Amino acid sequence: MTKQASSSIKAGFSPSPNKKPGFQFDLSGRGTSVLGKFQGDHVTAYGLVEAGFHRIIGSLTQAEFDELFRLENRDSLRERRGRIYDFVSAIAVLDDEMKTDSFYQRIDTLLKEYNEARISKTTIREETRRVQEDPEIIGEPLSLALQGIEAKYGKNGAALRHLLTEITRLTLTFYNHIPHTAYFPIAGFEASSDEGSTIRTSLPKIEEIISSSKELERGSPALSAKLRDNLIPAIVSLIHYPEITDEDALGEHREITLTRGGRSAQPRDNKHGKLLDAMAKHLHVVLAVYPELEEIFDTKDIVSFFVAKFIGGKDGKGLMGWPSLNTETKLNKITTLVTTKMQTLKEASSDRHYTSYKEYDDLVSSGDEEESTSPRVKLKAASATKLETSKELSAAERAELEMLRKFKEMVVSGEEIELSFTAKEKLKSQFPDVFKSKGEQERS
């Protein structure tokens, strides 16, 4: 009998095994499934769904691992968060709308904590600026203060990483319990014993195909050959849904499902509607994990080649295909129907996208993604005749100092100028003697 499922899905960041500092994203376990405590044969490989999160979260750069969301390139991290929402939405529409709403509510609970952590990072950043710009905090006290702040950044980053892993666990658990995602094995038609090895080989193969195909001309013979000969076999290897030509084996499978499966477990059959759903959902997940494929290849070509290869049988003998449907006329019809179902899923992903959910609130604090997190140089008080600058100042800071210099020259020359309270205070700070030389004239 098929192996029992693990009690839970484990996700987390662990120290990187290589010599560079940082973390790596880990996933293990499958949790319970639609079959209850059994794993069964997944229609779409569970590893493919895991790959969706590995590509988004596990592809963090070393710097991102060290201080999650504490980078200069805020746009890339905002985009990464958007990719998480896109993938979560693509998985959510595989089930009915009522369950999607329930799933989104649980995601929303996690994101509220996540957003609180993001907002607290703004508070930490404000504390950093205050310490750096306070002229009374220098030397060892400044060093100790910044070390304490660094510890807060580390704790905050750990909280964000934890919440990302919780979103991952929740999504994978949700997927596992979607009807028709897995079935009890059917004698003679069960997944191959080396299926795991095949999946581990196919996933990096798809990555390699994407990488090596980006520069090829769209629609070129070379690109078409790569699609047909390399990409499609890899995609087909990640789905298991053969036609069951042995009625006795199918009958035994039904009995096992009814007696050993959970309340959501359903037996396999050979109905064409279920087949079309399985194919469309599989390609939908593939394109959600690897959205670049639609940029490189024509989607209609992906569907057409996939249908031909899958129905013909990935073992080359038809055993794991659908022999009764393997004619040109039927293949063309199947291609059209699968394409239509895929389009429906794509539109549902947009209409029922997580960000359109009524409770969704992706709070963005101003300091979280718009300000640089680089330490600001503590400004030295300048004399009335010499402006102190530093090559480490930012462009904005240099511009501000240059403007203050001009204000100083205007005040010293006696030129009439109206200054705001803030500007006058900054001018006093940089040039303490400038107003004294003019009887401390008030021009605010």
C-alpha cells in the first residue's frame, strides 16, 4: 500500500551549508492529503508545487537571506512579494470559491503579523537615524547603540522569514486537500518506483531550458525543437493520470478508496471530463511555477505538444497514455478543450486573486520600501567659512549641504531672504556664527 503521509509539512530557513554566511530555504514532508493519512499517487507532482515556493523564496540572494527585506533595491522585494500572491492565487483557484475564501482568510491572518513586522522595521530604521544623527552619541556609545539596533533588525528579519514559511506550509496543505489531486495507486498503473528521481531530474531541466532559450528567436526552428524534444517530456514526467484499461484493477481501486480513504477521497475513473480537468490544471500549475515559459514559447504550442505527448504515452508504448484517444482528430479536439479550461483558470486567478480579496490589506509603510537602509554619515558642524563634506554622503545630502551654503552666503551678504523655521535651524546647526554676525536677524 502507498506510504503514509507525514504528520506535517516543514518549512524553514537553515544556515547555508556553504562557506558564505546566510541561510537557505528548506522544505520537507508532505502532510496529510485528500486521501487522509495516505500520500497516494499525485496527479501533478507535489515537487512541482514545492518548486513554486523554492523559485520565489528559495532564490533569495545571499544579502536577502542575511537581512530579509533590508535592501537598497526595494522594488525587487515588492515584486517578489507580488509573485508570492500570484502563486498563492493560482493554487487557490484549483478548488471551489468557498474554500478559496477560507484559505485567503487564513493567509490574511498571517499577513497581518507580517505587516506588523514590516512596520516595526520602520520604527527600527527611525531609531537608527536618530542615533546616527545625534551629535551627543559618538564613539563607543554609538557603536554599542548600533549593535543593539542590528540585533533588532536580525530578530525582525527572522520574524518575516518565519511568516513566509507559514504561508508556504498553509498553501501546500491547502493544495494537498483539493479533490482529485491524488489517488490510491491502481495495480499495473501506479506511478513508477523511480518517480521521485525523475521529478528531481525534470525540475532543474526545465530551469536549464528556460535559461538557455531566452536568447533564441521566438518561433524559430531551434526553439520549437527545444520545446518538443526537451521541455514537453519534462512537463509530462510531472503528471500521472493514465487511462485505466483494466476494469478489475479499477474496481479494486474503488473499493480501497471507499474503505481506506478520507472523507474527501474519490476513486479514479476514465471519464473524459476528469481527464481534461487534470491536464488543464497540470499545465496551469506548470505556468504558475514557471511564468517565463509563456514569454519564451507560444502557449498554444506548449498545449499542443503536451497533449500529443501525454495522450500518446510518456513511456513510448502507450501504457501510461490514453490509447483510446490517440488519433489526430481527438488530439486536436482535446487541445482546444484543454486550452479553453486553462484560460478559465487563468481568468479565475485574476478575478479571485488574493489582492482582490475583500479583507486583503498589503500595508506599505513609507520607511519599509522607499527609504535607503544605508547608515547616514553623522554630519560635522561646519565653521562659518568652511563647509565640511564627506565623500560618503548621499546625493540628496550633498544637495542639501550645497543649498545651505548658498543660504549662508545670502544671509552674510545681507540679501533679503525668507527662511522656514526648519531651514533656519539647519543653517544655524551648520554655520553657528552666521546669524550672530548680523545681529541674529530674524527672517523666518
